Amino acid sequence: MTLKCYSNKKMFFHSLLAILLLGLLVLWSCKPSVDMAENQNIPEANWEVDNKLRFEYYCNDTLNYKDILFSLRHTGQYPYSNIFLFVTTLAPNGNSQKDTVEFMLADNRGKWFGRGIGDVHSLQLIFKRNIRFGQVGRYIFYIQHGMREKQLKGVTDLGVMIKNSEIKND
């Protein structure tokens, strides 16, 4: 009788383990894959206007659609509810594209968007959604702040993430 009970427990454990592994596999396969994620620290949370952050991405997939996101962390001392960024993208063939983008960081009452722990707030900002990279090779992104101040206080770091688009294209 003890042997049969042990056998049933063992079979139950193996079944539970198989169900958990199958569930994790399904959840993992449903998430968009991240091709690139890099963050850069801004020294002393003092972003000089001449400090262009440089990010490199090697593209080997010109068929799938991608999303490009920025991750921004700032302190509660950041003096504005928005931020302007100048983004220059260099393609493998040497062509460049310049974008000026504005992101809202707080609502009209001054409540910060994103997540906050203590005095630090972080959020993901959609730069480009559902795009294809036209060429295989190295892309370089230069990002600098476009605010009126030469020294922008309160931004602690900025990152770039490129992942498969969550929008399904047929």
C-alpha cells in the first residue's frame, strides 16, 4: 500500500511538472522577442546638451516588423512634465534620418507616468512602432535632449529597446 501511494505521488508530481513547463513554454513563446536592449547612465543625473548617447543595433532581420522603445528614468527633481529628444538614425548604407520627438512624463496635475520607487520614476516610451529595417547591418542611434537648458537635471538614464512588433501584420 505504501508503494502504491508513493507511485501516485510520483506520477502526480511528474504531471504537475509537465503542466508547469508547458505553461511556461506557452507564456514565453507569446512574448515578443527582444532583439536589443541597452541602457546608458547619465552621470550625476545631469544631461549635457552636447552629450549624444550612442546606441548600436545590428539588424539581420528585414522581414519582421519591429517596435523601437526608449526607457527613461528620472528623479522627482526633473523640472518639466515633458521631454524633447533629437534622434539621429544612421543606416548601414550611410543614410541618416533625424527625428524630433516629444514625450509626456507627467499629467496636467504633475503626477508622473510610469513606475516609481522612492524618488526615481521609470517609463517606456514608444519611439517607432511596427516598422521594418530596410537593410541588414549596423544601425546607430544618437539621442540628445532637445530641451532649452544646456544642462538638463533629473534624467538618470536612457535606454533603447528593439523588439518584434506586437501588432500582427498579414
